[in-house]
Amino acid sequence: MKILAQVPLFAGLSELALDGIDHRMVSLSYAEGDRLYSAGDPANYLYVVAAGQVKTLQPALNGNDSILDILAPGEFLGGLTVLGRPVYGETAMALVTTCALRIGTDAFREVLLEYPEIALRALDDVTALLQEARSDTSQRATSTVAQRVATTLLQLAGKFGQHGGSGDGTLIQLPLSRADLAAMTGSTPESVSRVMSQLRKDGVVDTGRRWTSILDHNKLTAIAAAEE
């Protein structure tokens, strides 16, 4: 119930309404690396992340998949035939041990009929996703690898960042490899490694096996905006 109340799609609904939605959902657990669904599967379910993190990937013919997003608890993903998506256009994979709530097409259609405000929010979400996709395409075509890496780190900090143990650093506790960052920025692991090495040398970030810390937020913001 607490997770559903955090989902923008269900914001402002009464406890009774949330309880009705909760009873239509099932809870599923995934180990790190497990797939919630794959691109091309029938889009019969909507998922809400209850705990953990999920990454969504856009498959590519050359095998260099793009990471579209990383979702935190309270965010929803997937698609439903009721929203005009006969199949999933992306693959969703657990980044860490994850729990997700799942609701099927018929059950979600009932929710939309009972609460028209949810249907309007779903339409707004679809529109926003389309606009975001166009913006990302334009940015990748005109920005440098350093700009894209900086922008991605700032976005991740905004969603997952925590104040570090000392100073004003922002800790991002995500098991992201250089290949993951490359997939998120439309670059190559080698190029991302060079950028991250320079950022560490300049004291802008620090990194570990499963974490990244932003040490100089202003500097990273300037790099993202090409203001160096």
C-alpha cells in the first residue's frame, strides 16, 4: 500500500481505492540479472517496483543494447494492450535483488474505468515518454561523451543519490559497469572509461565496484552544460 501511494499514477487516491488496486496485484521476487520481461513478449502486465532497482534495455541488432532507464521503488514500467502496446518494446531486468508488483490487462482496465483520473495520468505519461525519447535522441546527436556521461550521472544522483559519509559528496549506490554507462549514453565502454578516469583525476567523482560518488556537483553540472 505504501509503495502504491508513492506511484504518481495512483497519487491522491483514497486508502480504499489503493486497497482495491492492491488486491488486483501479485508480488514477485527477482534475483540480480533476472528478467521481468523481454522485448517482443506480449505486453500483458504493468509492473510497480516495490524494492530494489530495475533497468530497461532497448535491444539492438549489433548486440549493443541501450539502457533506457533505471527505475527505483515506486516507479512503474511495462506496457499493457489496453494502452495500445501489443508487445513490450524493451527488456526489463533486475539490477539488484528486486520485488515488483504486477497487474494484468483486464484488472488494470477495471481500474481505469473506476478511476478516470488514472487513465488521464497514463496518457500524460505516454506523452512524456515520447517527448523524452525525442530529447535523448537530439542530445546524443549533438553532445560529447563527457557531456552525456555528466548528464547521466546527475540524473542518477537526482533519483538514487544519498549524502556521503563526509563532505558534500553524493553517493550513488548502483552496480553500474562501464558497459552500462556506455549503454545509457550511446557511447563505448572505452570512451566512458576515459571520461570517468579524467573525472576522477580532476576530483569530480570517485568510484568503486558498485558505487559512484559525485564529489563536485557544480563542476559536473558545468561539464554537462559544456561550460568548461
